Amino acid sequence: MKQPYRVAIIGAASSGKTTLAQALAERYGAIWVPEYLREFCDARQSVPVATDQFHIATTQVAREDALAAQGGRYLFCDTTPLMTAVYSIHYFGGIDEQLESLASSRQYDITLVCKPEFAWIPDGLHHEEEDVSGIIDAILLDELARRGVPYTRISGDLEERLKQVAQLLGD
């Protein structure tokens, strides 16, 4: 079975990743992979610590691979191990060796970086005490450059973002 075209959707908290992933899946009749971190925080009723980062990333990858095995044209991934690495840099001062290896090994057909242009809304799952979207965005862009990962910056309201993605996908 042919693997779906994997679309990574990354960005800071409240940048519209989940909304975009859901809308793209609906528009293209495709599957999207929800962000495991949300489930992790809900289940534990706490925020992750440094030793949780590799588990969070490997669970995200396992779910992504399981859904990719179902086939289809596209797989929209609401976050990737790279975002776990970015948050590890910010909150824990670096990326452990296992997480670095995982983040470096994951390949996506296209990477979309959602611009953090929406008002930050705490949703009880994220552990930012203040809006750190600009800081996370800067770390993310630095990591993408360091790793040589090509990406497209996605901005505007949902309809504008959908149009931008449609152009990238050739639809």
C-alpha cells in the first residue's frame, strides 16, 4: 500500500495547528493525527517534565505511523517530534540524545509552520504562564534552519491558510 503524503503542521501554542489539521483532513477526506501532548496532560492532570519528552514524541510517532498504515492520499500531522524538541530546549535547556535522534530521523513531505498571530488562549493543557509564542516560534525557526528542513510559513485566517496549503498541494 502506498504511504500517504505526510504534512507536518507545526508552530507555537495557539498558532492554529489543530484547527488547520482538522480543516485540511475534512477538506481532503483525509486522516489527521491529533497532538498527543494534550491527551498526556489531560490523563495525568499535570504538565510534562524533561523525562516525559521522549515518551511524548515516540507516542506521537507511533500514532502517526499507525494512521499512515491505513493509507490514503494525505496524512495531516498536528505536531511532530521537532516541536517536542523545541519545547525541550525552552523548558528544559536542551534536547536529550534519544529525542534528538528521533526528531532528526522523522521526514515529512511538506512542513507547514503556522505563524503565531492569534491571541494566546490558555486551555488548561499548556503550561505557559504567559504567552511565549514568539520565543517558541524563534526557537522553531532556528531549529528548522539548523537542520536544513524546508518549510512554508502559513498565515492569515483559516480560509487564507487553507488556500495557501491548497496551492502547495497543487489542488
